[in-house]
Amino acid sequence: MVRALSNILWLGVKELQSLRHDTFLLAFVIYSFTFAVYSQATGVQHDLRNAAIAIVDEDRSMLSGQIADAFLPPSFRRPDIIAPPDLAPGMDAARWTFVLDIPPDFERDVRAGRHPVLQLNVDATAMLQAGIGAGYIERIVANEVLTHAGGEAALRNTGEAVALQLRIAFNQAIDSARFSGAMAIVSNVTLLSVLLAGAALIREREHGTIDHLLAMPLTPLQIMVAKLWANGVVILTAVAVSLVVVLRWMVGAPLAGSLGLFLAGTALYLFFATSLGIFLGTVARSMPQLGLLFILTVLPMNMLSGADAPIESMPLPLQYAMQLVPSTHFVAFAQAILFRGAGLSIVWPSFLATAVVGAIFLVLGLWRFRRALEA
Amino acid sequence: MSAAAAPTVEASGLIHRYKATVALDDVSLMLQAGGTLGVIGPDAVGKSTLLGLLAGARSIQAGRVRVLGGDMAEAAHRRAVSPRIAYMPQGLGRNLYADLTVAENIDFFARLFGQARAERRHRIGELLEATGLAPFPDRPAGKLSGGMKQKLGLCCALVHDPDLLILDEPTTGVDPLSRQQFWELIERIRQRRPMMGVIVATAYMEEADRFDRLVAMHAGRVLASGAPSELRARTATATLEEAFVALLPEAARHGARRLEIPPHRTAEAAPAIVAEGLTRRFGSFVAVDHVSFRIARGEIFGFLGSNGCGKTTTMKMLTGLLPPSEGRAWLFGEPAGGGGLETRRRVGYMSQSFSLYAELTVEQNLNLHARLFHLPRASIQPRVQEMVERFGLLAHRDARAAELPLGVRQRLSLAVAVIHAPEMLILDEPTSGVDPLARDAFWELLVDLSRRQGVTIFISTHFMNEAARCDRISLMHAGRVLASGTPQELQAARGAATLGEAFIGHLREAETDAAVVEAPRAATPPGIGTRRPGGAGRAALRRLLAYSWREALELRRDPIRLSVALIGTALLMLVFGFGISTDVNRLTFAALDRDQTTESRAYLRDFSGSAYFGERPPIEDAAAMWRRLQSGEIVVAIEIPPGFGRDLRAGRPTEVAAWVDGALPFRAETATGYVAGLHARFLAERNPGSTQTAAPAVTETRFRYNQAFKSVYAMVPSTIAILLMLIPSILMALGVVREKELGSITNFYVTPVTRLEFLLGKQLPYVVLSMGNFALMFLMALFVFDVPLKGSLAGLTLGALLYVTAATGIGLVMSAFTRTQIAALFGTAIATMMPATQFSGMLQPVASLEGAGRVMGELFPTGHFMKISVGAFTKGLGFADLLPFLLPLAAFIPVLTMASVLLLRKQER
């Protein structure tokens, strides 16, 4: 037992020493947890941000000017004022997601109480913005028109029988940098842990060192566990640094919940992901094959985990199927801990599911590993 | 030019270095037309570099090379003479394509030299006859034996009637009979083409006697040159091997002396290794065929045979790495493989490939193994120290294993193998590629281990003189042991003068037994008229298509790449198309109804009845609400205060609180909108004809292109754009860099192919394949996802063609400057994945991006094609409407092609 542990320790140290000299993989790790996270956190918005809007102002009145001025950053770009014939080509070319058409004599009709109609054209292929943005624009226009028509008093007088107190929990400002950034880290954990472990195995096989190890008094389990811990430590460190330095300090994203709990969960997930990586490493015969297999497994795992689009939007059978994939649980508990401040009493089922699937892949990997040596 | 006067090759003052290593240090040589020149010496780097320079495969750093009457530093001259030079790089079948058949390999080379179909067919037939490969035109090159690979390599080299033949260690690792046949073949070709000059590098000194002149090299310098007899006479030695040692500078020769091997005392009772009928099959291929032997303790037992004859497989079975298909083996009386970890502790194994951790230093490697063998902690340091001293590694202690010269590395391997003082050593070709002196030093260590410490040594080799040093040897060929015994016995039994002759005798016998017809004797050597190709343009096109043809063949025979390309695309399309949806529905909600009146229930009924919401069991208290929001079980919580119904009936203002989980910003925004909408509906229902219609103006929202506002209409066309970027670029990147890694890129260096021909030729099959992917995804969009094509099919198809050309162009750029497949793979993945998925408008319109993301989105082809794809499918754009996006897409192609032409080198450094 002591011997086994000592073997695992020293083989792992060897992994770390090897990785330190693999400039390419190391650069990839650093890139993934710094630049990639930063650019996604700051570049990709999941709320309405910078929406491109144009206004066909056929009225050219004070009111129409007021409406145009009401579209402000950060939700909107400054509106382009365009002529009617530019509308269709501009939308075809996706230059604007929204084009608001203010009809001639709009202001006069409002004053006269003729309830004029404005037309809002929405590019309904811009899925993330179209729905939210249309609502925003309708509210903005309504507000401006009301203010214009009846002044401030009119606004307050719309008092309804039941007021709706809408509160956003956990993220009052609906800031998406935290979401994008944290989800980028989560996706990259999957990406890199599978890759590092798989590549470590293939590298040993391509260099012939795996034969060498197996001819020594070592068991395949020891070799695997050594890879698990060594690669796990590297990724876990990168995750911690990325969360604290990149997300909290550089991006300034507020992170709720216990960092320790999240890292503990990540460690569990790494157990799964590196086991999967080793499993893939035993299936692939060469580095390029590993790379292609990797794309086929990791891409869906990431895309369907709920890190990019909410999991409830997927077809039900797919949702159930994804419950068997730990990346879904990883995303679920990452969101619960980092965004909603959840504790262990809430996230333990996800932890458990991750650990169980991880164990299955460890056994599978071990089985393939032993078998692959005989082929 | 008149061939007689000018020498074929003339090199002077060549200096070549790789970082710190000097490969060539002021080397000069000359070859007359029709002459043969042997470059001998152990160090592979120097010889290969020299030959690469002469062939024009490497760029000259310093010095002058004139070949066939021109300066090889000039690109124009290289291009002009490359059809007259044939170069076979080092390594068995290194310039061949393993997946192509024998005939296809030769055909490809013939196409590179612009030969027409009839001429090619004629030549292939002739060459196959001449080399005895005629019975196997359809066998893949990868499945040939080492000797046959080298003959095929020669066919490929000779297909264009060269005036200069450059062979780099053509017979290393080939069995002695094939070696003999190979040289006979060269001899016959020379008779047919008397003006052809031949330069050969070799590590087998006994082969060097055939050449007119020799250049002996050591450590990048020329030690001596002259006819073989001159060299022997000058050093007063009998063999070239001895002559070579005598020529070495004093310092290098230090400690060189004749190796004395004390006789082995065969007094032991129990044998160390026993093998009985060991057999190993891989599929239908029998790698080891009923091999039996027994090795006494302290004996040095050798396995002699060519590459691929089953030596390694036998050793793997002994070490337990491979279970035998049949037969049994025992180590120290324990069954091999089943003996558990204890037996492994008594064995040291040195596998054929350099099996140390190249990234670790000498000391780290030794330490690691000491620890893995559980040497007592206190003894680790002294033992490592002892090994370092005994194996002469003191000077290299902190050097990384990868940086060591081959000879030193082998010593380190041995040190590692014996650090735990094993009783038995299994060494798989430990000395291949090592110079004679280092080999002698290595053998001294072995002899010491065997005779002084009684270590049993089982060693494999393809060097005859090493085999002669063993106590007993087995001659192996094609998985079978031909003969066993002491070297003297084997020689005597055959009545042969040398062990090599004895082996050849056994081989001939075995080949007639096995009825493998490999009779190269009858045929005429190649060399019909030297027709040169006609129009330059046609020849260029032929070369381009030669690469396309070959790439397509290889692609067709690689199931993994092909299935990723086709099945992978379909799979990912399904996953993405169904999986990524921004339709927010089935939002989970639960109510905390503190009122429990008809009114409160009416309010909640709107939510439970909505398709956007899915109801969960009601919430008991505030703590539960918070917990359930935190766990993500519910997204929306509605809290109705006590007295809600009473107030409502009384017309007093009251309020409802809705909590929306803000963790996912997009979902939160959408949910907020839904909640507000349902709330408004409740109010309107309670109070028909209310103030709602009094709004002074109404905004009428038109969802253009996608009235139902279903995300599938946007996501499916976007997915096509993403997948048509990711998969073609990665496949392409591997396609080129594979050649660099496998070594067949040399063919591009030394043939008249231009960079543009090479790149476009390689790109063409991938463009075709990618268009197949496009067709597949297009049909899936129509029939699986029910996304109709509303716009121009022609525009979309043209867009796809431009786009996959650009996508494969990105792969080409990547593979032009990366050196390994793995770097190309991940370089391409990094370069394409993020811009394609995040910054090309699938989720967020490019127009809304900021900073680096915006720049990436604009300067990357995906965004442009996504507009075409979404435009043609969903926006219903016609060809003319698509033109503005087609043009920028087309602009990527020349830019990317130029970039890869500039980045790709026509010569190795």
C-alpha cells in the first residue's frame, strides 16, 4: 500500500516535470484560462448590450428626436437615422437588428389623440437580442410618448390595481460578464482536462515509455491515478487563479458562494474528465486521432451542458440524456455556487452524480488501458 | 552541358548547425559522373544533413554545393535539376506513403515528374519486374518488409531516370539477404546508366567496401577520404571498421581497445529464461511463430534479425507486455507475465524506442526509476551517484535526456534499466544508430554485468559483429527462428566464412521454403528513353493533380479521418441543431401563496396555464423559496401577500412579488418579460375595457424573417457555418503537417513541385470533401430540422464553396508553420473555435460586439458565411442580395493562399 502510494506520488511528479517542458500544452493552458476567459467575459453579452438599431424618421419632429435620443448605451448603440429604402438591405445584411419606423405626422397624431402606430422591425434571426430588445424598445417608446403627451404626471397616474414587484435574485444588474466568464472557465476545464490526460497517455505510448513503465513493478491503476492527480492539480490551480485573478480582479465580476466548495466540486469533476481523457487516449491510436475524437466528444459535452444555452430549452430526451453527463452537473453546481451562493446542502446531488460517472469512466479507462496493451 | 567534364557533385566548406549542435564542420567532397561515393561514419546527423544539402532538401547555411553544373543555393537551379536527382531519405520507407499500394506509390512519383499515363504504366511495370516487387503491386507500402520497402523506395527514386542517386542509409535495419539483393540491384542499374552518380551514406562498414571512394566522417568533420583499399592501407588495418577507429582523433579513440569477452561458465542448473512454442498473432498476421529457447543464468543470448522479424514481439511476451497467443515462457521458473510485480523487480527492460522521459534530466530519470523500484531511501543518492559514474554520465548529469547524443542516451537507458540491480536484462536493439566506439563501450558494460555480476542478458540486434559477441544466438526471420547456437557453431554448420554469410544461407533456404517469389534476376533494369514532359503549364497541373489524387486516396483509406469528416459532421449537426436553442420555455416556477383565496389562485392560474412556465410544488416559506431558487430547481418564484384577494375585491392597491433567478442573464431577461406579460394579462382580464387602450401611440412589432420566432431557423443555418469551419480546417491542417511528421514532405523538397502546386493540390480533395459535408448538412436542415430554403440555392452553394476554400485555407496556413500534428490540431482549434462560435454572430450579432471580439468577428470568414447561410435559408435573400457577402468571402482565399505559400518552406533548415 505504501509502495503503491509512493509509486503514484513519483509518477505524478514525473508528469508535472514532463508537462513543464511541454511548452505547447502549457501555453495552451495559460491561454485558455487567461485570454480566452477574459475575452469571453468582456466580449460576449447575454443581456441586451450594444444592440444595433436604426430609425427611419419620417416625422422629423421633436418627439421623434426625443425617441431617438432615448436609446442609450450600454443597451443600445447610438441609433443610425436612415432613409426608408435603406431599411430592407440593412436588415438583410444584419447591419441593424432593430429598425424603428416613425411614420410621418407622428407627433401631430399623438397630440390629436389619433393613436398612431409605429412599426418596429426586428431581425428575428438574432435570437439572443430580438425578443428581449423588442420589449425594451416598446417600453422606451411608450415612456417617451407618455412623457411627451402628458408629462411626468401621466406616468405616475397609470397606477394599476396590482403592482408587480419584479426582483432579480442573485444578479440585480443582470450583468453577463460573470456568466460568460465563469462559463468560459467551466468549458475550458472540460476541454483541457480531457486533452491533457489523453495527450499524456498518447505521448507515453508514442515515445514507448508506457511499455517501459509496464515492464516495471507498477500496475496500470497506479499509472492512471498518477496521471489523474498530476493533471488535476494543474487544472485546479489554473481554475483558482483564473477565477480570482482574471474574473474577480481583472473583469471585476462579483462571485457569490464559497470558492473552496467550488474547487472541491471542480476536483470531483476533474476526476471524471481526466478519466474520460485517459479512456479516449486508450481508444485513439495516435495524437491526431485523439484530437478528432476529442472534438467529437468535448464539443457536444460543452455545448449541451447548459453553459451556452439554458438546458431547459433543449428537447426533453436530450435533457434527460445530458443528466448522465457530468458536464451538465458541473455547469449546474458552478452556477449554483458561483452565482447563487449555494452551499453543499444544495449541490450535493450534482457532486454525487459527477463522482459516480467519474468512477465509471475510471473503471472503463482502466479496462481499456489493460486491453489496449495487448493489441 | 557536357557530362564528362564537370563533376556531378562538388561541395566545399559546408558548415551546418542546429542550435548548439554542429552537424557539419567544414566538409568538402566530390563525385565524378558515373562514380560511387560512400559516406561512412556513425553519427547519423552529420551524414543525413550532408546528403540533404546535396539533394537540395536542406538550405545551405555556409559553404558551396555544385550539383550537375550549377549552384544548389539558387532556387532556379534547384528547380531545373531536381528532375535529374533522386533522393531517398533515411528511415525505412520514409518517403513512401504507407496507405498507398506499391504501384500507387510509384505512380505518384511518376506523376510528380509529369509523366503521361502510358509512360507511367510502362515504367511501373518495368521497375516492379526489376526489383522483384511485381507479384505485389496492390500491397500497401506499410505492410511490406523492410527490405521490400527499400526496394520500393528505390523504384520511386528511379522512376524519372536520375543522373544522381542519393541514398541515405538505405539498408539500415534490413536483413542481410535483402541487403545483398539491394546492392546487386543498384549495380545492375549502374550498368544500364553508366553516367549516373551514386552517393550512399551507410553505418555498415562492411558495405562500404563496394564504393569507388569513401568519405569517413566523425563529429561533423571529414576524417579521411579515398578508395576503401587506400584507407585500409593508410591505417594498416584489415577491415574498414578497424580502419575507421584508427582514423579517429586520439581523444575520441581514448579507451578504445579490442573487446575481450571471458567465456561463460555453463555450470548453472536452472535456466533464467525458458520459452516454449511462443506464438503471437495480430489478426491473421503471425508476428512470432512457435519460438522456443532456453537461456542460462549469466549468459548473453542474442536475437539476430531484421526489422519486423518478431524480435520485439518476443521480448514483449517475455516481459509480460503482451500475452502470447500460444505457447509459454518462464522467467526464473515463474510464468512470464503472471509472475506479478516481484518478478518484474528482478528484470531490467530497455525497449527499442528510446524509452526514457526525454523532458527529464539524467538525474531526474535515474531518481524516478530508483523510487519506482523502491530502493531504500538512504541508498537512492549513493546508487544514482554510482550509476552516473559507472556509465560515464557525470558531465551530463543535469542535461535533459532529449539533448544527449545518441550514444550517451543509450548508456543512460542502460543505467536506468540496471539501477535496481536486476538479475536479468532484456535489451531490444540497444545499439542501433550508435557509433562503433560507443557500441564497444556499451558492450564492455554488458560484459561486465554478465561476467562479474552474473546478470543474464537477452539482447536483440541487427549488427553481425554484435551477434558474434554473444554466447549463443538465434537467427530470426519472419517470426521464426531459423537456427540457434553459438556463433561459431552456426558458421561451421553452414561452412560459411562469416556469420553474415551463414545468416544469408539460412535466409535463402527459408525463402524458398516459404515460396515467397522474390526473384529480381530476370528483368531488365529500368531506363528507357528520357522523355521530358511537354508544356510547362500542363506539367504543373499534372503535379498539382498528382498531390490531389494521392491525398484523396489516403483520405479514402483512413477510416478515422473520413468518419470524423462525415459521421462527425452529421452527429454534431444533430447535437447543435437540437441542443442549442434560445427558445426559453418550460421555465420552472413555484408559488408562495400566503393568501390562498380565489383571487390569488386566479392570478397563479395564468402562470400554470402558460406554455412558457412549468409549475412546481408550492413553496412553504421564505427560506424554502430561497433554497429552491439557489438550487436552480425553480427559475421564478411568485409571492402573493396575505390579504391580496381582500384588497383586490375592495379595490385597494396591492402588490405581487416575483423573484427571477438572475444567474443566467439571457434567461432572466426573457423570464422578466414573460412575468410582466402574464401580469398585464391578469389585469386586463379582471378589468376589460380598462385604460390600456388609452396609450397615445402603439408600437407594432414585426419579427422579420422568422415570424414564429423559433430559434431553429437561425441556429441550423448558423450551425452549418460553424461546422463547415471547424471540421474542414482541422482535417486540412492534419493533411499537410502529417507529411512533415512522417517525413514524406521530403518528396516535396526534392521534386519539381512548386509550393503553390503542392498547397492547391492538397487543398482540392478537402474542398471536395467539405462540399460533401455541406450537401449533407443542407439536406439535414431541409429534412431533419424542417428549415426550408427561402432564398437562392446558387448563392448559398457558391458561398459554401468559397467558405470551405477559406476554411481549408486556414488549415493550410496553420500546417505551413507548425511542425507536429498535435500543434496543428490545437493551433487550428484555437484559431477557429472561439471566433466561429462566439464572435461570428450565432448568438450575438457581430454588429453588437466590442473590442477584440468585434475585430475577430470581422476578420474571420465565418461571420460572412453565416450571413449568407442565414440569409439564404431564413431571410430569403436572392443571389444579388447575397453578393455583398460573397465578395469579402472570396477575398479571404487569395490572402490565405499567399500566406501559406510564404510560410511554407521549399527546403528544410
